[in-house]
Amino acid sequence: MFGLFLLTGYGSMNEFLNKRGRSDTDLCGCGRVENVWHIVFECGLYDEERKSCEWPGWIGEEEKRFERLLKSKEMYERLMRFVERVFKKRRRMREGVKE
Ligand SMILES: [Zn+2]
């Protein structure tokens, strides 16, 4: 769960913020509920980042498979690169800066 811990450490998912009254929506920019799983595996807004980091995207429904994946150092590093790019992009989107 270390990877997930890192991800949630950013604390900026709308699902999380919305439950705490810090965001008026729990949705992602693509219209689905925004949480760690959605961003790491599903969201089309980050396809480009996923591709450039060779992160595989959706790998199955069980958390266990995710944990197994992260036992590989290589995959873990890919995920961390992906996450870094995603959060940079999110910050830019939030500030309304065009890429
Ligand atoms: Zn999305």
C-alpha cells in the first residue's frame, strides 16, 4: 500500500475533498468520480502521461494485483513518474495555465 499512500498523500482528489466539504464536486474533469483508482488506471485525461511513462493503466479490479505490480521496482518507478506528471498537469489545469 506504500504507493497508494504516496498518492493519497497529495490529498487533492475531489472525492476526498468533497466528503470533507472542501470541494463542491466529487467528479473528475472527465465526469466520473475522482479518486486514486480513477486517476491511476482509468481516466482518459491522463492517457498521454500514462503512455509516456509506460504505465499500463487498468490492470484489473483487485487491489492485490496492484500491490503485486508495485513489488516490481521498475513498475513502481513508472508509477511514480506517472503520478508526478499527473500532478503537474493537474496543477496547471487548476491554475488555468494552457500547456
Ligand atoms: Zn477522469
